[in-house]
Amino acid sequence: FVAHELHVRRYARYMDDWIVVVRVLGELEEIAIRCRAFLRDVLQLDAPERKTSIVSVTRGVDWLGFHVFPNHRVLRPVTLRRMRARVRSRTFEHLDHGLPKEQLRATLASCDGLLRHAHHQRERERLVLLDRCVR
């Protein structure tokens, strides 16, 4: 619908999350209204207005656990905090309670996979150092 009916060229969709990028704010508001109507009338889905945000790309867009800017993306602060807490917890489980190093390394690899898609080089370097200590 977005590509063929509304002729929007700059949009991305993952499951039920989607973003649209346009140059004119009024155009974006019209797209939001038409999309909400299509979802309601054709697909019989509800798209609450409170879950729709119209922001300038220069401020960044919160999408899929990342804060996306025109030239880079970073993890949302809450996502980064949860990831750090998980790494800390798994490290102590390994050191204090004998969690197999393969399980700790799997956690580190998962976090590294997430960080690869964001601008967090120092955080990735810390994981590499931790991984070297576990070997």
C-alpha cells in the first residue's frame, strides 16, 4: 500500500514496525492518516495514534531498539543498559557458579551481533576483551 498506492519511496518495515521518511511534514501527516484508514478499513487492524510519532530525522527515530539518525544509529539507552546488565550477570554466573564458558561466549556473541549494527565501537572492544579473558 505504501509503495504502490501512496508512492512513498523512502520507507522501511519490519513486522508491524515501520517508518516513512519524507521532506514535507504535512505530507507525512497525510500519509499517516491514509495508512491508519487502510489498516482500519481494509485490514481491520487498529493503529493507535499514541504509537505514531512524527519527528524530524535530525532528532533521530526510535526504531527496533535503535535510535536511528541520518548517518548512524545507536542502541536505545535502555537496550544498552539491559545488554550490559545481562553481560555482567552472565560473567558473574560464569565466575561464581560455573556457568559453562560456551554459554557466556554465546551471550557475548549475541551482544556483539546487536552492536555491529550500531555506532558502539568501544562497547564492542570491551566485549572482545572480556571474550579473550574467558578463553
